Amino acid sequence: MSSLTHTPGHRPAVVLLSGGLDSTTVLAHAVAEGYAAHALTFRYGQRHQHEIEAARRIAITLGASGHAILDIDLRGFGGSALTDASIAVPKDRSADDLMHGIPVTYVPARNTIFLSFALAYAEVLGASDIFIGVNALDYSGYPDCRPEFISAFETLANLATASAVEGRTTVVIRAPLQQMTKRQIVEFGVSLGVDYSCTISCYDPSEDGGACGHCDACQLRHRGFREAGVPDPTRYAVAPAEPGR
């Protein structure tokens, strides 16, 4: 757990950090905007721990003011390919399939749970701002990535905390990538100097952390780099197929 101190003169903020492309970009953005960014990562029973180690490195590299890693085991509920090893991670879905329906990699209520913890952490820090890397354009159709959800949670946050009710803070859920494509996110991150080779997005990596190249996350990530004209620094166990192959 990180300390609860922050840089004098800098507004504290909580940044949800998974170790993936989107959340890393958001952390870089928060730091660039002058926030004392306290990263928050969850070990929630996901299929692999590579993203936890990636988050550790990223928090240090990007200059987070603190980094908390919390254990909340969602395997007891199951219901997702990310928390139940008996459910296969979908591979090589078509572009049309990626844009329709909710895949089995959706973890029930995950962002609601994560934001609730972030809200508690923000109240202790005296922070008004919570950053999350959700995206509603190039994504896998998760209901808790939509603008309606973010807006509703912000309303809840300002009803649920003593600091908001007493008028000491007004909680703002910041989702700066909400209306960006993956291409735009990559371009934005590159402009911030993000080293994406440190990040991992894959749902089903090899034991040594090589990305599978075929799950939804790998496909969306690789397409983003390709469309941005930026070399994809991802270490793939099996490289994603290029269009037309």
C-alpha cells in the first residue's frame, strides 16, 4: 500500500491502473496535467499476474505519487473467462463480432467494484478526481465502459461519501479516453512519451508474458498501433494476423 502523502501544490487524484495500454495512457495524462497521481491496481483473481508486474513498473516509470495494489478475489463469483479458467478466452473474432454483444471476458460489475475502491481511497486522500481508462469506441462491448455508466457512478459518488455530502469535495470521474479510438489513444500516449513496451493488454498470455496475439484485447491493441502508423512494441507469443492474410 502506498503512503497517503502527495506532492505539495499538486492536487491528489486516484488513477486506476491495470498495466494495459489504456490505463497507462491515462496515468501519463494525469501526471502531465500536474496531478499527484496515486495509482490503484487490483489483484482480483485474473488469469495471470503479468499485468500486476507491468503496473508496478509503469507506476514508477511515469512518476506516480503512490501505488496501491489490493487483493479482491472475484473468482468466488466466476462468470467470466478472466476469472474462471474453465471458460475459454475467445480468439480471432471478426471485427464485426468485436463491435457487437458482450463477450465472456466481461467480468461482472468489475468497474463498479474498482471505482468503489477508488472512491474510498480518494476520500482518504482528500482527492476529488478519479481517473479511469474506459473507452466506448474501440472496445469489447462491456456495459461498464459506457458514458452512461461513468455519469451514473459520478452521481452516486457525490451522494455516498462524507467529504462530498459535507461539501469538502465534489467527486469527478475522469475518463479522458472515453470517445477516442485505439488509434487516437496510441497517438495521444506517444505524444505524452509513453513507452508501450512496458504494458500488457492480453487476456491469455504465455507463461513468460508473451501476448497471445489473438484475443480481443490483442486484436484491438495491434489494430490501434497499425492505424496510428506506430510500430507495435508488444512482445507476442504469436503475432496477430495482418489484414488480408
